[in-house]
Amino acid sequence: MTLWNGSFPFYPGANARFPFDTTWAVIISVFLSLLATFIIILPGIRGRGRLFLFLRVIMGLFVGAVVLTIQFTRDWETGWVTANTSYKSFSRALVNVNVGLHIGLAGVNVTLVGNPVNQVNETIDYNEHFAWSFNADYDHSYGEGLEKGLPNPILYVAEKFSRHSPCSVHRQYRIAGHYASLTLWMAFCTWLVSILLFSMLILLYGGYMLLLTAMLMLFSLLFFFTARNTPKCPIRFGPASLETDYGGSFWLTLVTGLLCLILGLGVIILNSMQPEKLKLVFNLDKRRGEEKVWAKSYLPAEPSPSMQDMLMVSRDDLCEVTATQL
């Protein structure tokens, strides 16, 4: 039975793509608020230390925002293909669509966009997420997609990553995503510790923690790299094939990890070879000079030699002083 020129009544309306992820928006808003607050108080800082402080804050906020945001991104591995394929079951109608595959640490996103968007009397604009995190069941999400009657291209791609698929990639991606997420949370903790140590001017150990942050981020890439290089089943839509490659989150994590590695090694090397330059970056000389001036202004004045001679009195010359009670 069909309704409205071949559109099946048991198919719901299209689940249109949301323009952005609300989790990213919250994280970015928090870090931008911290940056705006710092920029407001920046003019109150005097001297050339203002520039070094501004650079340190920018680097710190950038690393923290990246480490926290990539936990929730869904573009560690991405791929697109344009194909002519069937749209729904029990229908011979073919549509020209762009099919996108986006693999994250917590699941898979399958995107379906029509060329043009309005075809077969419908708006073809889908973005479906199938999670495999610890508190989610991928096969259950896939079963819900079958019950909703999602378009065939989405179900075809999602089936490749199911637990019972002959491709056998579900376990590799799921375990790799869990370990990569764990190492990134550890990297976020070490980043917080490094910020605390730098604010306390314990520079050497702050450099060590920044170096540890870089190593944890690079280890997370290694976990995902092992899953990505496992043999996969081909995802074909007629003559077209959906190929994937490393996405923006993977490269952003790599760049940020290398940046932390360079900064951590720089702090450690400068601390051992040229500590004066490191003190200049963190304004240590100026602060210590201010402390010396502050302490010196409150020290008692040293007595002059003449005063010392006057104070040196023999014990015999001392006179007794009697106190009378009032």
C-alpha cells in the first residue's frame, strides 16, 4: 500500500541535521568566557610581561579546549560518496544522494543528503547517530532505526558496524574508542595539574606534566590508529565506493599533542640550560625584585658605628632602675 505518490505511510518524517552539537557549544562558550575575562583584565598588567602572560593564557586555554572537545566530536574518521541508490524498501525509486560516514570515539554518524534535497516528494536530509559507548547498545540503536524505517543507505552503512556483521569491525572500534577516551581524560587531568604548577611558578614540574599531557594525547591517536587500520568490508553503492580517511579531530589532536610536546620540552631544556630566559618568560625576575624591595623597606635600619659605641656600656656602669607602683 502506498500513499501520496509512492511514499509509504509507516515511514516517519525526516530527522533533519542539527546545525551544531550543543556539547561543543557549551565547552567553547566556557573557554571563550574565560578568554574574554582575561582580556578585560589584561590592560591592568604592566610591562613586557603582558605579552608573555597573554601567550601563556592563550596556549593553556587552547590545549584545554581541544582536549575536552575532542572527547565528543564525531569526525575522527570521515568519508563521503555520491551515488544513485534506492531510497526506501519495497520501492524502485532511485535518488541521487551524498552519503557520509563519520566515526567518533563513542559511535558512528551516518549522513544522507539529497542532490537536490527535495526528491520523491520528501526532504532528504538525515543525520543518524549509532552509539557504542559503555552505557549504549549499538545493536539496539540499529534495531530502533529499522523500526523507524530509516532510508536504506543509512541502514546499509550502519549494518557494517553492527556486532553481528561479517565485517567484524565493531569490537575493534569500540575498544579503541574506549581506551582513546580514557587517555584523553587523563590528558585533561594532567593539563589541569600543569596549569596549577605553572601558576605556582613550579616550572620544571609544570613542564613535566605538560610533556605527560602530550604523551597521553599521542597514545590516544595510537589506539585509534590500530582500529582504523583493521581490514574493513567495502561499502558500495553500485559502482561508487565509500572510502574513509582521518578526520579533523584526529589531525587536531595530533597538532595539539605535538604542540604540548614542544612546549614541555622547551620548558625542561630552558630550565636546565638557560634558566634566565625561562624566568623572563614567566616574569620571575620582576616578581623577585618586587619581593626584595618590599622586604627591604620593612627591615630595621642598621645602627651606625657611633651608635654601636654608645650602646656598648660596661656592666658596672649600669644603674639600677626601681619601679614605683602607681
